Amino acid sequence: THLMPEDSVGLRRLARQMGLPDGRNLWEQWRSVARHVKRLQQRVFYSPLLEAVSRLSGDELKLSTEAAADRLRALGFNDPDAALRHIAALTTGLNRTAEIQRQLMPAMLGWFSNGPNPDLGLLSFRKLSDDMGATSWYMRALRDEGWMAERLARILSTSRYITDLLRRDPAVAQLLASDEIASPRSREDLNDSMSRIVERHSGSPEAAINAVRLLRLRELFRIAAGDVLGAMDLATVGRGLSDLTGASVDAALRIAMDGEPARVPIGVVAMGSWGSASMGYASDGDALFVVGDDCEDDDVAWAAKTVARMRFLLSGPGPEPSLGIDADLRPDGRSGPMIRRLGSYLSYYQRWSDTWESQALLRASFGAGDRELVEKLLAGIAFRRYPADGISPSQVAQIRQLKGRMERERTRRGLVSQNLKLGPGGLSDVEWTIQLLQLQHAGQIAALQVSNPQEALEAARQAELISDADAKALSMAWEMASQLRNKSMLVRGRASDLLPSDIRETASVATLLGYEQARASELLNTWAKAARHASQVVGWVFWGVER
């Protein structure tokens, strides 16, 4: 093996063979030699690249431009000429910033070369340094806090999404100099920070929403950086993004009231991935809006105006990626009123709602605003979310018919197998299967009365509604599809439900998921296998196909 043993017994045995007193002594000597070799590598391999772009006479030049370009190609740069220009721009000069960059550059080039896209990393580093080079803490942190420079290099050579956040507010990079990226902030902490911002800017709604959205940008960076660096898992990312959405909506509602006291309480029901605490970087916030039954018509009109302004404040141009709040799942869809009284909701779901609406309500939970109103609504429609006797065969047929129509529609779109949401074994297949089990059995099994798909699937497995093997297949496909969507968004910086087709983007996504760059094709094979197995389970459990 080429790996050093990590256990004390293995180290002690190897130390004796090498004539050393103990395993600890061996480990310390090995690490010391490794550090020395690393410094030599930087001096011999990377430092000549700086000489190639420095202003030296012909006699002094140690490495020609052509040789430097060849060396950069060996490091994985596709455009070595551009890379040399960036290195020259960063390291040329007699000021303190250029001197620190000359010290950093050998190590940075090595870290960039370890990433999937060294060209992107170096270009982004130059842009960030142009913006922040005159900031004292930035250069000091890069020089003195070694982990910040390495973290920054890894992020810049991997994620266009985070690079865009840094472009919008370079100062958020200071989070990399601490352990603050290990976990997202709690909903309570976010609410407290945003409330103080709203109070501080109470006389200026524009300044207040800009400050709130700057804080949201900072928290998006924290979550995305923690994701790229492997400090946060999928569930943590989903919960963090969902909490951030809820806190942002709370703050925007207060700002939309123009500093006046609320005429009536407004409750916001989180739906979809927001309601199930499983949001991704490209997710909108699906929502329902409710007011109390004692509201007069002008109060309802005021609440609708406040909600409309809240949505505009979060979705308009701003310092961070906009947050859309989608109300299309409300009764009567887009043709229905934006906000209803509590009694109106209860009456609608009692008399007129369709089976698909019961399915959508399974992921409903408190989102923002008045918690008591939301909890009253959820309690009042529990009969629709969790039917006491399950759903009838005709309702099962309706769900399957609707799903079949979606299947035919997605077939016409093409690239079905590449679609992480609508493809066979994708997110839609898995979630519809879980929701069918919930509608059939949650009225009798309280553990199924949860909004998160993974939690509901585990409850179904424990209730023996689905076998361990089938549950594992569905869980694996759902988690992998969710991870692929998130990681693709981080890499590409744009939303898409399709697997990346570009070789370098695929390698970047694979790297974020723990694969070696040279084995990126294994990721696609693993996904194809997981989707195929999940699709078989969907056929048995959802469609009722015999095994």
C-alpha cells in the first residue's frame, strides 16, 4: 500500500522496522520531510513561473514564456497565456500587495491545479484581488491564515455560483478565515439579526431591504462554501436554505409595512421544498398566505398589498440572487385570490379541493409571519392531508393519471434520462411514491405525518409499508439527485435539472461528491444505476406493477 498507517499499532510496527523509537516519532519525521518536499516543489516547479512574468533582463530570465506555458499546461490550465497574464498582473510591482502575492502564488497555483478548473480559479482570484487587494485584512488573512488561502483556491477553482457571490460582495470572503462555515445559522439567530437591521433602517425601506439582502448573500455564501468544502451534508444545506428563506420573508414583510404596525396578522405557509426543509440553491419559496376570520375586507386588501410588496422586495434586483415567492399552489391557482381568510381556506379544502391538492399539502409547514394562524390552518386541514381511512381507489387512479400525463409530457421534451427531476427514478418519481404512501396510511400512522420526504420514507420503512431494500433504493436516488442538482448549481452558477454535459463541469461535480477527477464517469454510471433501481421500485409501489 502507498498509505501511511494511522493506527498506533501499525505506526509502531513500521517505526521499529525503520529503527525509530516509536510511532509518534515516525509520524513527526514523516510530516517534517513532507513539508520540506512541498517547499522544494514550490521552489523548483512553481516559482520559475513567477520569474517568467517578472521584469528581468534576458540574461536573468530563468524560464522562457514558452516553457512557463508548458508548465502551466502540465498543471491543468487550458489557457496558459491567459494564466501568465493573470500571474503577471497579480505579482508585478513594488508595493506590499504584490510582494505578498509573490509569496502566495506558488502555493495558490498548486491549490488551483488540484481543483477541477484551474483557469477559473486563477481568473476569479485575480478579480477578487483587484477588488480587495487594498483591503488590509484580505492580504493579511491570505498570508497569515493558511487555511483561508487554500479554502479560497479550492472554492474559486470549483464553483461559479460562489464566485458570483464574491463578485457581488467580496468582503464575505472573510468567513473563510474562521470556522463559521461549519454550519448554517439557526432560524432564531437569523430572525434576530434581520429584525435589528429592519429597526436600524426603519425610516428607509430601500436601505432596509438592501441590508437584509446583503445579509442573505452572506448566509448563502456561508452555506455554499461549507457545502463545497465538505463541512455540510445535504440535509444541513436544505435546512439552512429553508431557514434563511423563512427569516428573509419575515423581514421583508415587516419592511413592506413601511414601519407601521401590522393592521392584521399574516401567516405564511411554506410549501414544496421550503415546507419540507429541503430547498436547493435554485429553489423558489412556494407559499400560501392566510389572515384571520375577523378581518374586514379593507384589512384583507391591505394584507394582499403587503404580501405583493414583500414578494417584489425579495424578487427584484438586489445585491444577491433574487428569491422568488411562488403562490401558484393556492386554491384556484393563479386565478384565485393571493390571500384568504382562515375560514375560506377551511371551506375550500372541505368542499372543493382535488386530490392533487391533498398531495401538495403534505409538504406544508410554518414558513413565516404569524405562527398561530399557520398552525390553525394546518390543524384545520389535517383531515385532507392525512385522511383517516386513506384515499379511495378512484383517488389513487387520479394520482396515477396525473402522473402519467406528466410522464407523456416529459417524454416529448427529450433528454429524459438526463433529467434529475422528471427522469425515470428522479426526484418526481420518488416523491410521488412517498406521497402516495402518506395519503394511504398517514391517517393511521402518526409517524408518516411529516413534511420531509426522507423522514416520511423512513417512517414508511419502519411501519413495514415498504421493504428495506426498496426504501434504500428510493432514498439513495432522491439524495443523489438532490446532491447532483445542488452541486451542478454550485459548479455552473445557473439552475438546471439536467446532468452537466460539459466534461469539465462533470469532473467538477464529481469532485464535489468525492470522486477523483479521472474517475468522473463513475459518477454518471452510479447515478444511472441508482435511477434504474428507483424506477423499478416506483413501478412496484406507485404504479402497482407486479414484481
